[in-house]
Amino acid sequence: MNKDTNSSSDTGQVRSEPNTMIGRLTGTLEKWGEFVKFSHTIFAMPFALASMAIAARENRGWPGLKIFALIILAMVFARTCAMAFNRIADREFDAMNPRTSDRHLPAGRISLFSAWTLCIGSGAAFIGTCYFINMPCFYLSLPALFIICFYSLTKRFTHFTHVFLGISLALAPIGAWLAVRGGIGVTPVLLALIVVGWLMGFDVIYAVPDYKFDKRHGLHSAVVKWGIEGAFSFAFIVHLVTWGLMVLFGLYCGFKVAYFSGMLIILLSLLLEHFLARRRKLKWINLAFFRLNALISVVFVVVVFVEVMFPKFWYR
């Protein structure tokens, strides 16, 4: 009787340990994912994949699973490094700002040493991944890391910090093109300009809730420079120009029905984003920032893939 009881107890204990371990692992992954805002990878990743698809079309063949996987890994490592550095660089400001005081570093949920370990480790992993892609990507990996990390410091000395963010993420389509073609061309440059304009516009919107804090602490942004209304107008103009570049990009690539149908969805999304943002409430700005921009990037990559993979269908 006792033996059966002990056996049952042991069995229950054995079953509970994996669940506890899985729970802890899941919790750890969620914590670090939130720390670097892993979900925001959806902003730049689709443009890198779109660039890869068009480069593959130019090469008259897909690059293969290896290059595809390496492009994804390089994107994840580079963004993780940049985001970790951003959190490290901004930790003192985050602690003073009521909107950001509960972030992991100021709240003490992640140690500074751990954050630096993640930053340096992911940066090294990015360089290593680029080595296995090709030599042009490897040679440019360190300058790329410098650019994407440097953005985090720009709010201290320039109101055009949003431009630097756009440039940082614009490296994604250029890098993906280099991974497939080993050189540069007009297509990735156009894609990069689209990313710069798109990021500039919605980053200006995202800076609106911090207007008073930034002004009080000597931080720079387009909102501080021009005020809220001026910044909204600037963001709107930039997004209209960006949409025009998207149309030009589609014409340059010879895209047809699928792509320009997607352009209508993107235009409506941009207009809705600015309508919601002008309500000036944080929940509406967050909705405009994440969900609508995620939709824009996903729609863009989907219509590009459709045009690249099924050209004969759309050309009839």
C-alpha cells in the first residue's frame, strides 16, 4: 500500500517537473522577447523577404533554404542587438518616464549585465551569420551593426532621430539583396527609401506621447521641434511620399493587379493610422503604431510574393 502510494507520488512529481521547467522556459522566453520587442520584427522582416524574392527573380532562381534561413537569422540577431542596446542606452530616461518606467531594466526584471550579454552575443551571432552568407555581407556586418545601434543615441543631439531609425531598418532589404545577389542595385535602394519614409512617419507619431517628457529633459524629436500638430503634418506628408514611392517601385518592377490592389489597402491603412493618431490618446497611437503598420508590411510582402511567384497569371 505504501509502495503504491510512493510510486504514485513519484509519478506525479516526475510529471510536474517538466511542466515546471517548460513554464519557466516559456516565461523566460516571453520576458526576453518583451525586452527586445521581438514582435516588432514584423516591421522590417517583410521588406527583407520582399527584397529577397525580387532578387531571386532577377537571379532566375530561388536562393535555397540555407540562404533563406540565414537571412532570417541575420535579421533576428541584428534587431536583437540593436534593441538591447537601445534599452541599455535609454535605461535612465526610461526610469524617469512614467510611460516607460515599468520596462525591464528600470524595473529590475533584467540585470544590466544580462542585457549587455544579450547585446554583445546577438551582435557576434549576426556577424557570424553574415560570414556564412557571403563575403560582402560579412565585410559590411560590423558597419551595419554600428549604424543600427547608433540610432539609439541620436535623440540626444538631433531632431531627425527618426531618419536614423528609418536608415537602420532600411538596411534589411539591402542586406537581403546582398545575400542573394552579392551586389547592389536600383531595386533594393528604392525599397530602402520606402522603409526610411514609412519608418520616419510612424516613429514621429509614436514620439507624440513623450512630447512633454522629451522637451523637459532635453531630448530631440520632430515633435519637440515642430510641436504635435506640426509633427503630425510632417508624418502625413512623409507617408504620402512613401506611398508614391511604393507605386513607383511597383511600376519599376513591372508589377500588375496584385501589387496595386495591395497599394489601395496600404493607402487606406495609412489614412486610418493618421486619423487614429490625431485622437492623441495612447491606446489609439499604439493601435496605429503596431497593428496598422504590421498590416502594411504584411500586405506589402504578400503582394510582392504573389507578383514574383505567379507573374504569368497577372500578365494575361
